[in-house]
Amino acid sequence: MLADRGGLMYNFRGVYDQTLTHGVAYFAGLHAAGHYRKRSGREDPEILVGNDHRFSSASLKHYLIQGLLRGGARVRDVGCLPTSVVAYGANRAADGACVVTASHNPPEYNGLKFFESSGAVMKPAAEDVLTEQVIGSVRESPKPPMEDIVTERMEVVAPERLRERYINEVAEAVEIGAAVTVGLDCRLGTANLIVPQLLERLGCEYSALHTELHPYFLKPNGQYLNPEPKQDNIEDITALMNGTPLDIGLIFDGDSDRNVITDNKGQYLQDDLVLLALAMECGEPDRLRVMTVDSSLMVERELQRLGYRLAITPVGDPFVAAALEEKGGSFGGVPNGHYIFPDFNLYSDGIYTAVTMLRIVARLKERGETLRSWVETLPPTTILKRKHPFGRSREEFVGRPAPALRELFERRCGGCDYLETDDCVVTAKNEDSKLLVRYNRWDNNFNVQAESLASPEQAQEAMGEIIGILTEMEAADQVAP
């Protein structure tokens, strides 16, 4: 029985049949139907429902749909598709959507991602209300009260219909010019359903890895493949690109709303640099670009030098989407692979990101340049990022490490900002450095960053001091009576 939020994270994400149960899925659908009725002004709002390929997705989707139908919604089940494709479908022809997926998490997890008719993910405030409603209902009735199956107002739609519309529209929106050769790693996830066809449509040659859908993310030899691509786990595509002359590497997470880029040498392209390239590419110079407070100082300075207007938001793609929608921006992103192109849709889209990067590479190629040579033209910077365990509450962060961090940041940077957002952020910057610690309430850990435009040693020294404060606090707790 789910007594409180406990292990249930945002997007209703949790371990299947433990924190994320059939009851949670049912009541999430039931209460979401009420949300969409209010938002749309219709008694029978039309909701798209999709899913990824995890072993638990089909059963959770069944209970989700039953909740939506009993709540008065009409449902179109569009089947197994990337999350961003379903969000795109909501934007084009529905009052909302939900995708059953745990994105990049291990296979025992699953989740429910709700979207508005704009194609943007449900805003945090609305999701918090929905979560509390679901928790209250599950507390009273852990098992879904389903004596029969509702089938009225439900339509099953072949996923090919939405998939083909999406491919056609992306190909028309992003013409890449010169042919680009691609190393492709769909990582046993839903990108396999879209990206190969899209590359062929664009006339790109590609060499592919992990081309099957696997509900447990297992390679043919039985080895687990982490569905979250990171700098330290993309050795397969690095090896592929070292053995084959290719222009760019594209690696997707489990549900394809994020991806990682490698250059023509197979070297990881830091997310902040991808954000810079996309911000320079998308939209007229006078249109706003949106980035989060954890974005690189070098990137911020470079965009300002080029004359772009910037808005800074709290960390998270919902905040970026809201700023883009409210202020009419042309591009926004979080330096963790979430990039939003509002002229196409208001949700982060790893596939659209990949195609836009192909256009950038094609233009470089026409000039006899490469992604690696472009990176070498940028102002030098060292960006260090670490996740550090905490395992305590937001209040304990405010009371214990935050004051010591503010003191350190003021000493090193001559000033300090303290932002109370959905997370808590302590950050500071001066002419040549930027420091940031963010308490992440979703996993009770710290995201730590130290950047220096002056030298790698300066960044390493600052990172060491930050980690020292955090570990000293832990050591003090361990010896306390």
C-alpha cells in the first residue's frame, strides 16, 4: 500500500508492483481525466496513451486507460513509441497524453509521464496536485476498483500512423543539405522504432548498434546495457567510430527524449557544448534562448557575445518549456540532454535534437570542418560535474551544508546566489569561474559543478573544496552520539 510519496518519484516513477502499482496507474488515470476536463473545458477530453517496451508497460497501461475512461476521457492508444513522438501527437491533435515509461531507469522501474495539449510535460504544480490525489485514493483502496472492463470511448491506433506523420514533419522541418555519416546507438530502446527510418529518409548512411527492442535492456550475450547513456558508458560507439570514419555519433536513452552526441573522433561532446551549438542554430538572433541555472558559464558568455538574449530558469525541462511558452523563445535546454524546440513542440525531443545536430554537421562538412574542429575554436573552459550522496531532507540541506557552501562561494567568487526552487541551489560566478551545488529532491543527492575559464587546476581545486564541505558534514554525523 502506498501511504505517501515514499519511493514514488516525479512522473509517477517507481519500481513496478512496489511503489508504482496497478492502483497508482488506475487512480492516476482517473484523476488525470478530471485535470484534462478542467483544462480543455470538455466533458470528454481526448487523451493519447503510449508506452515504451518495458516488461511492465502493457499491464500498467491497461489500468491507466481504465482510470482515464472511468474518469470520462476518450482514449486513443497509439502503442509503443518514443515519448517525444506521443508528446508531439498531443500537440497536434489531442487534449493531453500519457506515456508509460521509466525513460533511462533500470528495467524494474516504470513511470507515467503526463502531457498537456501544448505537447509540454504537465507542470510541476499540477503534477503535485495529481500526485496527492492519487496517494489519497490508493491509501483508501490499494487495488483498483474494477469489476468490469470499460471499452467505450476507446480507440486502438496503429503506431505507424503517428510515427509516419512525425517522420514526415521532422524531415520537412530540418533539411540537412550534405549527406552525413552516422554512428547510431539506439541502446535497445524505442529510438529503434524511428531513427533508422528517419536517417534513410534524410539520405544519411549509418552504422548501428543495439538495434533490437529488449524489455530488460540485455545484449545478445546477456550483458545489461544501461539505458541511460553517459560519458563513461558509451564505449561501444566510441569503438565503432574509431574503426569507421563517421561524422557524428548519436546515442539515445531508453525512451528517446534525450540523447548523447559524440564527435567525428568518437569523443563525448559535453552536454553544455551541444546546448551551445543548438542555441546558435535555432531561430533568429533576436529571439530568446532559455537555459537553466546549471548551464556553463562559457556557454552563457559566448551566447551573450554573439548577441543572443538569454533567460535563466531553475533546473528542469518543465521550467524551460514554461519560459519558452511565456516569452516566445526559439530554443531552450538543460545541459543533461533535454533540449526543446518550441517551433516544433514544447517537450524535449532527442530525435529532433539529433536531426538538428546533423544539419550543423552537414554545414561544417561543406566547409571542410568537423565537430571536433568546431569545439577547438571555442573559448577554453573546464567543467567538472559530480553527483554526491546526501540521503537527507531538503530542510537538512538548508540548515547544514548550505551556509558553509555560501561562505565558500562568496570567498571564491566575491558573491553568492541562493535559489529556493523545487530544488535548492547555491551558486556563484565571477569573470572566470562558476560554482554550483544543487540539492536534488528526487533522489536526495547533490549535483555539484565547478567550472573555470582560467585553468583545469582552478576547477579541480574548487571541486575539492566543495566535496570537502559535504564529506566533513557526513563524517561529523557519523561520530555524533
